Amino acid sequence: MNAVDSKDPEIDAVVAASFLATPDLTLMPETLYRQRLGLPRKDIDADEAELAALAEKARSWYACQGEAWAGAAAHRVEKIEGTSVVLEGGAKLQSRRLARGLAVTDTKTVVVAGFSAGQAVEEEIARLWAADRPDEAQFLNSYAVAVVEHLREAGWHGLNEGTHHTVLPHYSPGYEGWALEDQRVLFELLQDRGPLRLLDSLMLEPAKSMLALYGIACPKTENVCAEFWERFRVLPKPVDSAEYSFSNKVLRKWSRDRLSLTAADDGSVEARFRIDGSTCANMGLPLALDYEVRLTRDSEGAHRLSGFACRPAEGDRGHCSTCLHLSDPSAFQQGMRETPPLLGQPLQDVLTWKPDLSPAGCLCTRSSRDHKWSVVLQTLHYALHHQI
């Protein structure tokens, strides 16, 4: 177990209990494994015998030969200066978002944690690929990724349940708002690094490894989390009466898997949403589109729609094979630039915008374009008002 340096016996004890060098993986949810495989979130049943066999083979191999590892070290926050978080001993983390979040929540201690699925699983995955056994390699690869994510979430739950302080969600270098260069700082803050090695590229080996930081905020109160979300993420208060065109379950999944939000100090929000569709020609080729929405705060604090954009995702070629692009590329580009008639309107108005819709995966008709904008805007409204 890593040494800790928080000068708080309670936090030190919780860190020691929450990040075990040899973690217990028996509590890892099956749904997490399935998610990494890209399968529906349910137990593998008898109707999926071949999948079940591959999944169990990967799980059994890892149980016998896997080398899961987790470790952490707690450090006191000495001061926060603008975009910098200075830890006791002089280590400095550079991130405006991190600095603002820790300052808002009165964080005095951070926990730097490392997680790894180990080197043995990397070697076995490579061996399976070399032996032309790609299915086994993919299942084992997905299981190793799920292991790291489980260790990360288990560490957070251990901290949260073991202390009377509020534990902030994990944040890592390379995430939006925090440059990857601080990976080296976090690595050096871990006294015991287990199997982890930091490459000159700032990537970690073994490959299925990660570093994360958790803020240990002020003692738990009724409003500390609300304050964190309201001021750090700049999100509005929940609204219970919203009526959506899509189910809450679907909106929750889209919010989690396809939407990213960036909040600025002035209260504005940049939202990005990825839509994966298909062409209406050439037997339905894959089509990937990036949507952007900008929100600004009005004088009463409400969000207003102040900008829209739609473009093919980087590297996408499917849009060139849609029937409209094949017949008239300029018309396709013009259609893609068409935006909902909601510019300057309150975000709430997305729920009353009811255009004719077509769920076709392409952008060749106005109804299919409006359908995608409805997906984007209602997901954004749902995420902001449910703090996803």
C-alpha cells in the first residue's frame, strides 16, 4: 500500500482501505464488462452461448493469471492560485477547471490514485492476436478495460463511504480541461507505483492503466454537491415537469455516452454531441456527425441557445456516399448548415419545438436533419436538468 501524506488520520485510513494493491474483483458488475464489449446492459443468457463461453473464458483466465493493482497517496492542498493547484511539498497541477472545482468545494486534500490490469494480460492479448484468435483477444481486452474502470469506481465508493467528507468525482490529465503534461506530476506523487511505468509520450505501461485524482472536499452537508454542480459545472437546478419526445432511459444513455459539456466562468456552456447514422445509399454505410450547441446565461440566469453547428466527424467519409451528396454536394452542405429556428430562445423551448421528423440515419431531408437536432437538444436539456 502506498504511503499517504494528508496529515489527517481519518483520510489516511480510508485511503489505505479503499485502494488495495490486490483488489477483489468479485464485485465487478457484469454490466460494466458488457458495456466494454459493446453489448446490451443485461446478463449474458443461454441464448448467447457462444458469447457466454468467450466471456467466461476471459474472466476465468484473469481470475487465475491477472494482476490487478490499485494504489493511492493523499496530499494536502497548500494553495490555489488562478489555474494552479499547489500541493504541500511544491507539486503544482495546472488546470483551470480543476482549480475552480477544488476552490468552490473548499477541498483541502486530494487523493492521487493509480490503477492497472497488469502486464500479464497485455502479453496474453498479444499472444491471442498472434495465434489468430481475435475473438478471445477482444473479450480479454474488454475485460481488462472493465477491470481498470471498476477499480477506479470502487476506489471512489470506498472513499465516499469511509469518510464524513464529500469526495468529488475522479478527474485525470488528458481529460478536457486538463493537459496530459500533468500525468508526470501525478505519477511522481505516487510513492508506490506498482507495475506502472511512465513513457516519454506520457502514456502509461501496462497499457490498461490510468491515473486519477479525487478531491476530498469540505465535510458533507446538504448543499455541497449542489454548490459543486451549480458553480463548478455551471448547471441549472433540476426541472421535474419536462416532457420529452424520447424516454428517460434513452436520454440518460445518450447523455452519458454521446454528450460532453464544457462550462466557462461566465456561465456559458459548450455542448458537443456525436451522432452515428448511416447513408441512405450504398447499402447503408456508417455516417458519423458532430453537433455543437452553445448556451449563454441571460440576466435572470436562464440558459439561452446562442449557437449551433453540425459537421462530419473527423475522418468520416460516409457523408460523401449519401444520395443528396452524390447528386448535389452543395445542397448537402447547405442542408447540414441549416439549424433549428431557436437561436436566442430559452433552452426550455426545445421541448415545444415539434417539427416533422424522420428517423432516417442520413441528412438528405429536412425531416431527418430536424430529427437529429431534436435528439441533440432534448438530450442536452435532460443532461443539464438532471445533472448527468
